[in-house]
Amino acid sequence: MAEIREIEKYEWEDAMALCWRVFLEFESRVYSEEGVRNFHNFVNDRTLHRAFMNGGYPVFAAYHGSRMVGVGALRNNTHLSLLFVDKDCQRNGIGAALIDTMRQYILASGKFTEECCMTVNSSPYAVRFYHDYGFTDTEKVQYKDGIIYTPMKLYM
């Protein structure tokens, strides 16, 4: 099994590069040019990077030895804003282990609403994964700024 931990500040570029690489391989073909550009802008956003550097955007990674093979991140305390696993490591429990780690982080932080849930805007590629994990749709498929997603919630 992979080791999972919060990334160090010097690992930010590697984490975002992994997200971008996996997005291009599995997600980009269903998005418009605008959607691909907006996702690229998101993983390269300086404001997001500053939030990470100041401790306001926790990012977790899975490692096989020294190789980063998965990334997960939380926005606004309980929203899963990134979850990407390297192609060679998919379907081996790494995505679920990242979510498990982030759930424990949320519960330990005490920064959750009364209903205590994690939310995600699932890409079309990941809908089945999130359903299998236990997330439920909260709305139908959405389209915004070229991004296609299904809003979901997981009660903790």
C-alpha cells in the first residue's frame, strides 16, 4: 500500500503536475477548450498556491517509495477539490485511501458543519468511483466555464 501524507511546500509543483497529467490523459477529451484551459489555470493559480503555502489549502499525496502517485486536496475545510491517481496505480485503493485520510483530517480539525459531510464536484470519469465509495449526487450534472461535474456529498 502507498504511504499517504500531507505534501511539503517544495512538493507543490510535483502535485499539480500529477493532477494536470492525469487530467489530460483521462478527463480532457470530454471538456471544451474553455474547460481544459480553466482546469489548467486552476492547478497553476497563484492564489491557490498562496493559500497552500499559508496552510489554508491542505494537499495530500500517496507515495510508492519516493514517487508521488496520487494527490487529493481540500478547499473550504470539507470540499474535495482535487483527487487524481497516476494511470499505473489506478484501481489499487489509492484514491479511496486518500479520501480516508482527508476524512480523518476533517474530523480531527473540527471544521465541519453540523451535518458533517465531505462534498465533491465529480468529473464524468470519476462518478462511478465516488458512488462506489459512498458519495451521493446532490444535483444533476452541471456545466460551468467549460467544466462538467456532478455535485456530490458524503456523510461522515
